[in-house]
Amino acid sequence: MNSKKYKDVLYRMRYINDLRDMVQSSAEIYGEDPAFLVKDVPRGDYRPISYVQFKEDIDALGTKLMELGLKDKKVALIGENSYKWVVSYLAMVNGTGIIVPLDKELTGLEIHNLLDRAKVDAIIFSGKLAGKVSEVIADIDGIDIRINMDAAEDSQETLSWNKLLQEGRASLEAGNHTFIDAIIDREAMCTLLFTSGTTGLSKGVMLSHKNISANVYNMSKYVKIRRPGGGLSVLPMHHTYELTCHVFTAIYQGVFVAICEGLRYIQPNLKESRATVMLGVPIVFETMHKKVWKQAEASGAAKKMKRMMNLARKTKLYNNQEAMRKIFSKIHSSLGNNISLFIAGGAAINPDVIRDYEALGIPMIQGYGMTENAPIIAVNRDYYSKADSVGKPMPGTEVRIVDQDENGVGEIICRGPSVMIGYYDNPEATAEVLKDGWLYTGDYGRMDEDGFLYICGRKKTVIVTKNGKNIFPEEIELLLAEQPYIEEVLVYGTIDKRDGDVVVKAEVYPNYDVIKNELGELTEEGILDVIKNSIEEVNDKMSVYKRVKRFKIRETEFEKTTTRKIKRMGGAIREEEED
């Protein structure tokens, strides 16, 4: 459903004061309904865990963690997405401790440095990471409590998560109410999140119960997951986008979270869990989109599919999902035949991908945020959206565009209850982005006449020419990535030694498989010609000053963050290299 008649419709949602209030109220309202779907063995069946059980497990583990002396302490949490990961997080913060979620894909040295910087007192980790954790913390003082989520028994160095849960349950039954009676300061730091930023040293973002619970509460006024239903958890939970927008929002709204077994199991897990919604970063949806078209072309159904999609757009038949599931039955069946909403975030997505999913009868929206705002700043409504836009500012969040150019493009700033406390142990960096209560995002954007926000690019990556023209690399990258022979691309500026002005340069990782399949084995010179022609096609669509004047071929993929964003090494303008 996508209709302007819903432009001013907000869902009425219950207020929550903090994350403990979220868990307790959901347990009371949704009781024995499934909060999580988990697998006890790989490729096995999903098993439900109720809201009541979820709350009891949090209370039990939290009670034991407080008995271990971890109230007001920092505890690192690292591991694969799991039910135990979420219970550990909430057991810590709902007992007024501080959780420090870490990316399991980091190197040992990076984990070591973050543990040292955060000055953690304990660590909870998955069994798969036991060896790495043991090596990393060997020379860090103060981490005396080490909890293995998958160990059956305690060992000399580590405690068993399962045993702690049992002991906490017994302690609760014996009358220990220190955890459930703990007084939560909703303004104080409860989580310390290290950004996986694509540039520079990661910063420690300090968030409070107020920051996170306000984000969940206000975001739910725009997007509501229908019951019965739930989502497949695909993205890493240490990332605030997945944790706040999916896991906590699902818990708040009373639907289930199904733990995905890995990116290659998305489709079977969607079917098995009967998930109705999925959050993802652009590369997840774009990969699935390419697969749909590839299969349609291979079966000879592509032309018919395009005709039906065009008809759906013209007649707005896409608002009748029951009819769309019949028309595009193979596609819907491949996704489990229950999907009612895809949500994209974390990076820019090609709006044509959103339009295509919508025309196939799979509603899709995108949003915008950053860890520093816990994270959502703007998001489209589930029933009223624009494919090119990241939506309207979230209720309770004020957004302004400052230092606008002649096109209304300027830096996005916001203020509201979700704006972070600041950067951990870094007052200088905090002062740079927090000014008079406003968060300066470092992103450029504009607003349309309906109040929808459009992202243009990062302030740090914008290329400025001699005559003052602003060029946003992300805009050019999006167009280049549409070319079938280009797999990945990074755009930046370089100085033209002839006149000293800035010219646009693209670094390209070709789609070698497609080139080989369609054009055969090519020489290096042949591949250069193919990519040059692809770039010229894009140049023809752009203003002269935005055109790519130089390019470089890569033989390997770009290094990426765990949310699949290309790491931008270097600034917006770089020294010309001798190719």
C-alpha cells in the first residue's frame, strides 16, 4: 500500500520510558506469543521462545550478573546474532550496567584496542570466538569475568552462560530482587557503540535508555509490523540499525525475531520462519533483485514480467497484495509468500530497486539515520513513501538543512530525544558535532515541498571544483553501479596537473563474470574498453562538470565494513597516481 491519503496518519503506540519498560510491558501484553524463533542445530527447525520466557531469562541472567558485581560496570558483548546475545544485552542494561557491543569480524588487534579504550570489566562471547577472545584479553588488566555463551560448564578461565542463567533463576526464586527493582536512570549511558565508520578512527557513541526507547517508540508511529508476523534478523546485531530498528522494535510491537543462519540462507529462512518483514542494507536487496531478473531472463519470462510490472505501476495494482502474489507467484513463493515489507537502510540504495520491488507487490521503503541518533533520523511511512527519499523526519525529531546552496542542498542537522550523550572520552569530537542541542550529521541533503528528506552525500566526500560546484561521489557511484559490467565503484576527485582544477576519477572493480559470460575472454585492453564505454554511457546522462574524466581498474574487490559499505581510504580529493 502506497497512498498519499495516509500522509498524515500516525499509529497510536504505547509510551515506553526505557528498555526494561519495553520488555516488561511486551511480556504482559503478548505473553506466550513468540518473541524469537531460534534453531538449536544448523538447518534444523525453528523453535519459538515466548515473550514471558524472554523476560524471565533476562531477569535471571541480570540477577546473576549483579551478583557478580557488574552493576555500573562495562561489559563487552561479541558473537554471532543469537537469542543469547539479545538476552545478554538487556540483562546488562536493565540492571543499570553498560554494554559494549563489538563487531565479531574485527581483527584481534582491533578488538584488543576497543576493549582497552572502553576499559571493560567483563566480556560475554560466543563459543566460536573463544580462542580469539582468549588471545586478545591475555594482556589486558581488569577483565576478570569471562562468560562463554556456548560452554556447558565453567572452566578455570571462563563461566558458562547457561549455568549463570540457572543460578540467577534460583536466586530470583529465593527472593533476590536487586535486578528487577534496580532504578534506571534513563538519561545515563547504558550502551557504548563503536562506529564502523568508513573513514577515520572509530568513535565510541554513548547512548542512553532514553535515546534508544524514544527511537523505538517514535519510529513505530510510522511503521507497524502486522501481527501475527515478524522479521528475519539478517544484519549484525552489534549495529544499531539492526538492534534498534528491527530487534527492539519487533519486541516492542509484539512480533517475532527469527535468527537468520547467514546471508546465503536468507531465502530458505524466510520460508521456514514465515517472516513478514526484513531489514537489510542495499547490497542485500540489490543482490536479490539481480537474481530475480537473472532468473526471469533465463526462463524467458522477463518481457512478460516487465509488462505486468508497468501495468501494476499505472493502475496502482501493487496496492492489492493478494492479487500481486498470484500474478508474481514464483517470486513471492521464493520469499516464503508472506513478505509484506522490505526496509533498506545503512547506505544509499538505487531507488529503481525500490520501485521494482513495489511493482512486484513487495512494498519497500528506506530510512536514514546514524549511530549518533540511535539511529533513525527520518524514515518513510509503511503506507506512504517516496522511492527516492529517505522519508520524513521521525516524530519528535526536528531536522534542518543549514548552509544551503542555490539548489537547497546543505548539511543535515537534527535534534530530539534520540541524540547521543556524546563521544566516549572525546570532548573535542563531541563539540564538533553537538552544538546547542543539534547533531551535525556531516551528511548533505535537501527537503522537498512535502517535507521528504533526500540524501545527497557525505560532507567529507563532496568534491568541490575551482568554480565552486559541489559534486557528490555517491550520486555518480549509484549510476555507474547500474552498468552491468561494473561490480563495484568508488568515485573521488583528483587534481588535473594541466590547469590545477579538480576532475572526477572512478576506481572500478569490473564484473568479470558477466564480462566473460557475455563477451568471452578479454585482454586487459579489452576490459579497459568495456569499462570506458560503460562510463561514457553514464557521462552522457550527467552535467559536464560531474562527468568522470579518469578511471582506474581494480583486480580485487574493495575492502568493506561489516555492513558491506566500501571503506573510503583517503579524502574527497587525492593526489593523482601514476597508472
